[in-house]
Amino acid sequence: MTKKKILSQTAQLFDPIGYAAPVVIRAKIGLQKSWQKGYEWDQLLNQTEDQEWRAFFKELKELNEQAIS
């Protein structure tokens, strides 16, 4: 997982009514942390951070399957 890949996947979120705002905020904070740590766009994240992002995107997929009724 790279910072470029994370930004690409995060930018694909479409949330016109703000339903996923808490999730989007987590992604933005995570990207800020990667900037602060000095990661380059194509530099691989360390194993712990990679696992955290993969878990985050798995949660996103599950959120996408939720229905608002």
C-alpha cells in the first residue's frame, strides 16, 4: 500500500448527504499522518500501517453494502 493508492481509493468516495463523513475524516487524518511521517507517493508503508489501511478499506466496503431505510 502506498500513499498514492490510499489517496486514489479515498478520492473515489461519493457521499452527497454526508452519511460516510466519519469514515472520510478517518481517511483524511490517516493521510495527514503519512505526510507527517515523510512518506513519498510511491513509497511502501510499513507493515503495521499497511494492515491498518487494508482494514480501513475493508470497513469501507462493508459500509458500501449498508442500506439507509
